[in-house]
Amino acid sequence: MPPRRTTATEEQISLRLKHGIHTIFLFVKNDTTFGQISSDLLEILQDRYPKGLTSSIVPPKTTPVPAAGTSEAENIKIAYGIARDPTDLSRGWKSLNVDYSDTVADKELVDLSAVAFSLVSEAEDVDMDDVAFDVELMTLDDELL
């Protein structure tokens, strides 16, 4: 039986924040803003992945995580995306279009929602709607079964 999916009316939900091979579970309340989520996520990344996030294994690719207190860290924005098809993450991601004052409830996210993220430097002139989300999905190798 699949896990019970709660609605955004419940007080606290968990988000599955995805980048590369990583999935970070973050428990948030419905009134949590994306500014707070971004701040918490960046702090987690700086603490847990100081050498960067593994974006791809083949070919090897790493997304750098700027150290806390640096000018690079001050100039990082986090773009968020949601699955085009929540039942099939392999179909890709589309931009969530969030302002940092938007809340989880504003975007109608539910418990265990998969949310891709990408680190974007403010120095790069990138339209947040055009950000690519690098998410590696786990696949089962038939030879291992």
C-alpha cells in the first residue's frame, strides 16, 4: 500500500528536495516561506556537502556549494521545480516560479512532494524560468536482480 499523501492543509509536511543523486528530506510547516526553505537548504548543503553535490556519476559532474559567509554564498539563489508528472519523475521538471515570500501552502505542495532544486548565481544573468534541473533517478539494473 502506498504511503498516505496528506494535503497542504495539514500542519507539517516533508518535502523531498532533489538535485543530482541527492534527496534531502526537509520537514516544513505550511506557512514556511521559500526564503526560509532556501536558507535552511543552503545551510544543510554547506554543512553536509562542502565539496559539492554530485550532479551526475557518468559522466562525473559536481555542483559546487559555496562556503558559508563568502560573497559567493551571498549571491546564490535557489530555483525550484516540480515534476511534470508526479507519478513519473523521469518525465522531467518544470519551474515552480516562487518568490521567497511564497509559502508551501501557496504552492499547494503535499506531503512527500518531490521538488527539484538548482543553485543559481546572481552574477549569471539567468531567467529563473529557464533553469535546468539535474536530477539523477535511481534505476534498477536487471543484471543485479
